[in-house]
Amino acid sequence: MNKVIVEGIKLYAYHGCMEEEARLGGNYIVDVIVETDFNEAAKTDDLSKTVDYVAICEIVKAEMAIRSKLIEHVGKRIVDRIKKELKGILKVKVKVTKLNPPINGVVSSVSIEIEE
């Protein structure tokens, strides 16, 4: 089993249950790990035989641009779209981290992780 890992996709988005979050937005980091078999790509140096990490980034950017109240919701959309649009995916894991969430107290981030 092989993995393609795209870590630290930094985005500004407008997710959250509070009106303030919808208006002002916030910083997010998304990490994606896909399990695939890229042995043929490793032998042939052929991008079409693996999962293109640029395509992963484009999916993440597009889904993060669609407002959700919950990061669980946007994370699930990212997982579903990766599974639907990219071939050769055996397993996908997505972590969405919201930096400096508006929580009473000092919290640097909150995250969700989905693995399917």
C-alpha cells in the first residue's frame, strides 16, 4: 500500500455556526492522506498512474470555499469528492483544522478527522 500525503493546505474560509464567522471568516489548515497503489507510476514516471496531489488541492480549495456551519460537514464533502473524482483511491483521510476558534478561553485550534 502506498500513500500520497498533502499536508498543510492553508486557506481562509467562512465556516462556523456564528454570524461573525460567516462575515469575518478565519484561517484553516487541511491535511489529506490517500492510500493508493502507485507502484506502476514509480516504475514508469507516469503521473496518470498515481493520484495527482494538485487535483487533491483543487478539490480542497473548492469545497472549503462553500460555507458550512460545521467543519465536519466540509470535511465529509472533501472526502466524498476525492473518492468520486480521483481514480485509484483505496482509502482517504481528511483532517480539517480551524485556527483560533471563537471559544471562551485560549484554544489554538480545533480539528476533525474523517477516514473512509
